[in-house]
Amino acid sequence: MGLNLRLFSARRLPIGPLVDRQTLIKQASEGQMNVDWKVFVTRVGKYPSGIHKVLPPCPEDKIQAIQAEYGRMPSELVSMLRHFNGAKLFIRTCPMVSIFRIATVPPLPPLQWSPEWQIENYTSSWRSCGSVRKEWAIGMMNYGGLILLNSVGNIKEWDTDEGNWIGQTLTVYDWIEKLFDEGNRYLEEP
């Protein structure tokens, strides 16, 4: 299932075949490009039915309300929410990763989506544990890794059991590619 779709779009610089991946990563880390979430949604849609569950986009008023309460979201998160409001990815017996959503009214039925799995719930809990914690909690791995997005659009993972960081800081693009690599291996496990 090695689907090869570009997940990024340039804002200031044209991207052509002469721009190598390292340049793209540098541009992404400098805030010059964003993930193309429409391509992401298309990419997950190419898998067989039941492998992914992607919810519809978040209403704009909900995005604004959360920002009024918790502060300005990184542009990657706002863009993601405008394309989907939560997802369960690489589902076997359980999803490998759950991307949190923003609560909507009426709420989704509890058997469809746990009411606790929301950006505002996890972000609030995360930030209440330390004054320097400003990240946005955006997802949870099935082994308890809390996915956090910082203000410059980089991803880190926190081991909720051990209480320490897992792995390295990644651009959103690299994190997505890592998810697809790990997810495809997860689906192939016996």
C-alpha cells in the first residue's frame, strides 16, 4: 500500500522537481509550507473500507471558540480541522492512532467516538501539569503515546505511562509519513 502522494503545498516558493526533500523539510520548519490535508484525506480514503474512520470538518465557530479559550492554534492544526475533525487510523482490533477532535453539538454517540478524546480535554490536562507546557494535544497512539503539536508546527510524543518524551521532534510532514509507514506494518502484523 505504498501510496505516494505529496502531502505539502508551498506558500511562498514554487515546488518543482529541482527542490529536494531536505529543502522541503527546511522550508516546512521555517513555516514556509503546510501539509495539504486534502491530499491526506484522499490518501487515507484509498485504503479498504474500515481501515480508517475520518470525521467531517470542524465547524469554523468551534475552532474560533477553542482558540479564544486556549490561545492561537498552530496553522497546521487549524488547517487539519478544516479538513477533518478527528480520525481513527489503521484500525485492526483498535486504531493504531486516534486523532482528537473538537467537541461539537450535538455530541457524537459514545460508541462512535469517546467524549474524552477531544483536543480541548487533553490540551487542558497537558497544560495543567506544568507552566511551560503550551503544546496542543492532537492524538493518542494505541500504546499510550500522546501526540503534541507545538506552536511552530512540530510534533513530539509523550509516553503517558513512563512520563517522558519518546523519539525525536518531527515536522508534521515527517510525522505523517512515519504514521503511514508504521500503520502499514501494523496492518500486516499477524
